[in-house]
Amino acid sequence: GQNIDQPTEMTATEGAIVQINCTYQTSGFNGLFWYQQHAGEAPTFLSYNVLDGLEEKGRFSSFLSRSKGYSYLLLKELQMKDSASYLCAAKDSNYQLIWGAGTKLIIKP
Amino acid sequence: GAVVSQHPSRVICKSGTSVKIECRSLDFQATTMFWYRQFPKQSLMLMATSNEGSKATYEQGVEKDKFLINHASLTLSTLTVTSAHPEDSSFYICSAAQPLDTGELFFGEGSRLTVL
């Protein structure tokens, strides 16, 4: 079956760095997405990886290894507003998005 | 980025009534829109894929007669929850992808439905 695994919850300190991991098993692969979702709001797009390697976008970076079925989202210089759930989603051979359950990130002062 | 607007953001209704939620792509044409449901502390659950001019494709376990989807134009899809019951209370989110794009989904603001 198809599956996305990511930690349920993580805690980090303001100003620090945190890495949220995601492993996926899908029927075919057409890209890996990361979304941020604040409580009670719709998800917002953070990143898209389809080739191996690191994509950097400001304080956020996303990494993909297709051979390992693995991705991570790296958040630097954490701010309190980064407290949110981070959703990993992989697109399968039918271009359907398979969603992870999300990682709730708690930022402490 | 592209904008998707969803309305209403919150709705409270009595059990047995029907509720319509609208999803509009404001600055692009969306031949396909997606409807999700999200229960508290859970991930997004795809309910159905809405295709302009044709019948929606429902995910397994989603009752098509209960969740009516209409995609009458390239910028509007509607979800009608018919004969709503308290267990239908949830956060409903629509999304659309720009054609010829990476496939990035743009989400509406979401609609929180509470059925009394």
C-alpha cells in the first residue's frame, strides 16, 4: 500500500534549527510536497522536490532522496510563528497526492 | 501565487438540513478541483476530485449522494452536504492546481461546518 510517515510532534527552541523527516512508499513517484498548516487554517505551500538534492528557499529548505524514499524539511532561525503542522505529501504515478498525517511543531521561547 | 477562495468560512446548521460550500479559482482556470475533509488533529482526507463538465470522482467510502459536487465552470466547484448530521461536522477544504504547473495545489481558506 501507499504510505507516508512523519513524526507526530516535535519541539524546538526559538532561533534554533529543526529538521522534520518524511519517508514515503508510493506506487510510482512524481514529486514531494511540503505544506504548512496553522491551526484552523488551510495548508499553504512551502516546497516541491522532484529531483534529488536540496532546495533552499529563505529560512526553509527541503531535501529529497528518491532512492531512499526520504525527504526532510529544514527550518532555520525558528520564529514563534513557525509553530504549526507541517504536512508531507507525495504524488504517485497517477499524480494523486498521498498525504502524511502531519508533524505538529511546537516552538518554545 | 494563484488564489482560491472558499465560502462560507464557517457555517452552523441544524441536523437534517443541507449546506452548500463554494470554491472559486480567482485568477486561473481550474479544470480539476479537489475536496478534502479534515477532522481535528488529523491529516487531510481526499473526498473527491471535481472535474469541470463531468461527474466527480469520489474516494472509497465517500457517499456521492450525500456529498454532491458540481463543477459547472472552470472557476467554480460546489460541495453540498445533504441531510447533514453531527458526524458531518468537520473542516472542509477545497484546492485546485494550475494547469501546466508543477502540480502545486492552491487551497481555499476552508469551511468549518458544525451540525447541531
